[in-house]
Amino acid sequence: MMKWIPVVLALFLVACSSDGKKTYYQLPTVSSTASVASASAGGGLTPAASQPKLWISQVNVADFLGTSGLVYQTSDVQYVMAANNLWASPLDQQLQQTLQTYLGRNLPGWVISGQQANDGNQEQLSVNVTGFHGRYDGRAIVSGTWTLTRNGQVSQHNFDLELKQNADGYDALVRTLSQGWAQEANSIASQIR
């Protein structure tokens, strides 16, 4: 009888473990009423040559955020990377794409690109994200630094947002993180203007 106890325990642990169903998340783009294109006095679109340009050269994430799993901070010193709640595409790519969308909305008349201009005549933005995760107290953390190079001058700015989640679960976490990222994009745009 005693020899079956380890087998029963093993079966119990397998039954209690997750079913292995994976869920994938993509950052939603938060709605905005700002216009994307700027019309010139003649009623057409402003030629790209005369528009200011911004190159988003990179969006880096801290190593612990670069995993495929969403990250949740369980205490002041412990983090868990989800095994079944995963980013649909790499987080740094999602952050760069949504940042480009938000800046395009918030900087009408600007050309916002993930590629360097051929003439090299543009401002350059790089972002280093050090926090983009949920926390044990029901808050979503969006933190890091961004650097703007404009006319040879470099300025660096820190950001550290803590947003309260409106509900439990990964869906709510991803939506709250997205709202925080949109909020930081608005802040970046206001300082670039």
C-alpha cells in the first residue's frame, strides 16, 4: 500500500497543475481623438520633406521583461514569469509599434518612423523600459527612461507610473499596462513639441 502513495501524489500534482492551455496577449492601442495627418494651407497633406521627423531608434526592455511570459511581482524582491500567459509577439516590438502609433496621433504634422531618415535630418528617441509588469498590491508598473537627441543636444527623462488595476487577471493587467504606456507616450509627445 505504501508504495502507491508516491504514484497517487504524482497523479494528484499533475491533475492540479495547469492544463497547459496558453493564452497570448497583444497590447491594445488606446483610443485617441488627436488627428494623425496634418493638412497644409492648400488643403493637401504637408510634404514629408518639410515636416519634422522623429526616429524611434529603439525600445529596449529589461532582461526580466524580455521573456515571452507576462511578469508579475509577488513581493518586494520576487518576480514570476507566467508560463501560460504569454506575449503574442516580443514585448519590445509591441512597445515600439504602439509608441509609434501614439506619437503619430499626438504629434500631428510630424513623420514618426522606426527607421532612420536617409538624410539623417531627424530627432532621435530611444526608450529603456525597466518596469512593465503587475504587482502584488494590484498595481501595474510602467517605468524606465527615454532619451531624445535634438540638434546634437541629448536630454534624458525618467518615468515611473503606478496604475491601479480595475479588475483581477491578466486581461485587466494588459489593459492597464497599455493605458500606462499610452500615458507615457502622451508625456513624451508633450515634451517633444
